[in-house]
Amino acid sequence: MYANVFAGGETTKVEASFDGVTWQSMEYHQGVAPELKRFYLLQELGRYKGQKLSKMPKPTTKSKHLWRLKMPENLSTGMHLIRVRVKDDFLKLQSEDVRVYEKR
């Protein structure tokens, strides 16, 4: 699981909760944003063929505001609410909820 924290940096603390109670620290990661990789793959598979869109070049620029965490092995099949919270020297504590469907 990735979190893209705009204006985040190495000192930003990012945590995730899968139950709303227990928080796990996410790992700071410099790499190509997964969402850009996905858009590029869909483009290469012809998903946007016929639409008046400019072709996107293969993404190679590493983002400096990504955090990642392995999804829990024991996460049951079904809908889950994942909470992500962010804190650093410039941002006050902020959080966002994301709903995901886990299919095992």
C-alpha cells in the first residue's frame, strides 16, 4: 500500500491503521509513483486508444513524497476502511480515510 503525501519529505511521519485503533509506521520510499506506472501500462495496453489524449512518456522520475506499507496477511476478504495520518514540522496532524476491497 502506498501513500502519496504532497509536500511531504524525509522528516514527515506517516502512519496507517486497518482497524482504527492500532497504527503502523509507513516506510519512506523514493520511487516512481505506482499510479503513474498504472496509467502508463493502461496506455500501452490500448485503454485510451481513440481518445484525443497525448501519449504519456514512460514514467522514470522518482517521487520524493511516497510512503509504503505491506498489507496485513490476515486481512479478511471484504470491504475495509484504511486510515492514514500524516504529521511533520510544517503540517499539523492530517488524516484521510480510504475504503478498499480485499479479495483473497
